[in-house]
Amino acid sequence: MDHDVLMFAQVMTVIVLSVGSFVAIGLGSRILWRLGSRAKPRQLQPPADMGAIQRLETAVDTIAIEVERISEAQRFTVAILAERLPARTGERAGDPSVTPSVKRVNTPH
């Protein structure tokens, strides 16, 4: 064979093998990356304890009833206080006909 043809064949062999090995390394690393980064299957949690859920529902219902009782007691107290206290004068509403017994001073807060 001619020396130039032999040299060309050797260069092309090196180039083809280099490109082939780079492609193989790239594909292999991608495949290994995807296999390694897959999400691990989750372990199934044991079924919830139905007794615990029932106790939780009972506790929430009890709290709701107590909150309703508190609000009813507050409404009742407000109604009793509204009946006992005399009607307020218009001093806070800015009625100029009512003169307050104590001079009020505005303080910065």
C-alpha cells in the first residue's frame, strides 16, 4: 500500500475509535445516572389506627361544642350588661352639648 493511504487509515482508525469511545462513555454515564437517580419505592405506611382517628374526631367535636358554649356565654353576658348599665351620653360621639367633668388630654401613642 501507499504510505499516504496507510497513514490516512491509521488516523481514521484513531478518530473513529476515539469518537466511539466518547459516545459509549457518554451513553453509559447517562444510563448509570438515570438508574442511580430513580426514586426509591416508598415503603407503604401501616394503615391508620381507626381508634386514634375516632378519638381525634371526638376531641374536635368536643372542642367545637365548648367554643359554642363560650360564645353563648359571652352573648348572654353582653345582654345582661346592656340591660344593667345606663345609656351612655354622647360625650364620646362628639356631642358638644355634653361637657365632660374631666378635661381630656390627647397623648401621642
